[in-house]
Amino acid sequence: MKQETKNTPPQNIWDLAVIGGGPAGMMAASRAAECGAKVVLLEKNDTLGKKLLITGGGRCNVTNAEFDTRKFLSKFKGNDKFLFSAFSQRGVKETLDFFHAHDMPTKVEAENRVFPKSNSAKSVWDVLARSMKDNGVTLLSRSPVAGFVKKGNEILAVRCADGKEIKAKAFVLATGGMSRPETGSTGDGFVWLKKSGIPSLRRTRLWCLLRSKTPGSKNSRASACPASK
């Protein structure tokens, strides 16, 4: 992974610009570069995958060991048809094969939840970061995005907060939702889409783990996160 700085000469045009350095953005950037594309990833934080490192209580629930695609997608409550095409091309087996091939063994726990054997989300982070580096992805960290540069209905570039424009032939928006703003997950992508007149799917509530301050009480699953509305 090449770290670009303000003194690095700008590229004329990238094949792909990925906005957001979470696991989705890291995987998308790595895979596109592996297939021969010239890829740049823009991340507003100083490091990649901040939310990834705390997910699953710091252990990262990688996937679910249900290898029947239709059964797996039936858990997504009405979004199964939308997701089927993507998962039929790269499903649970392919996901696990990827991590195993990158020397990250996994284990299956209750309800078929898959975790790294190390019990550390850092293992997942290491695989994704190393894959980006090996495939030649250029990383622009500390590069908050302000919006898109458009001509008609065509997106020509990403406009950064400092005024710099990153031109590309294609774009992947992987900024995530609004569940953990302290990690950078603040819903910026929804704002850019709205300003650009690009329709987006309706956001829905997600279940989250609430920690009680009552001494001796256990963690419990409770109401939906207000930030995910």
C-alpha cells in the first residue's frame, strides 16, 4: 500500500477511487487492484478500519458459517433478492478462503458465528491492510471528502475538504452508516448523495449491544440505535 502525501505528484486519472477505509472499502480497493486497476483509497481518519478494530467486542465476527447462499440471505429480512447476485459470486466460502489463504485461521462459535482464532479483530485488519499493500493500492489518509464533482449525471471526481480533486473512471462509496461517529462513521455518504441528486436506499434501525452502568448487571440486547435511523 503506497501512502501518498501532499508532495506526491497528482495522478492524471485513477481507474477507481474508493471512499472509506473500513473493511468494505479495503476489500474493494484490494480486489480491484488485484484485477489490474489503478486504485486510490481516501480515508478521513489517520488510520484505516477504526470501527473494524472494535467490532465484535474487539474480536470481529467475520461471517456466519452458513454455506447455503439462500439460507444465509434469508436472515437479511427482505434484502435477500438485492444481495443474491453479489453473494452468489463471492459468498461465505470465498470470504473464508480469502482469509485462510492470507494465513488467518478462523473458528466457528455459537450460532455459526465465525471469528479469527486469535480472538482479535487486528488479525482481520492485518489481512486487509496487507492485501492492499501487496496489490499496490495507494492510500490517502487524513483526506476528508466534501462531495463529488459532476457533469450532468456523470461523476468526474471526488472533491476533498482541502479543495483537491481526485479524478477517476469509477467510484466506490464505502463510508458506512452512522452507528459509531467517534470512529468516523458519521453518515457523510448520505449527505453527498443527496446533494448530488443520487437516490439512496432508505436507512433502517439496527440492533446494538447496550452496556448498563448498574453494578453486577449483564450486557443485554435492547433498543435500536437512534443514529441508524
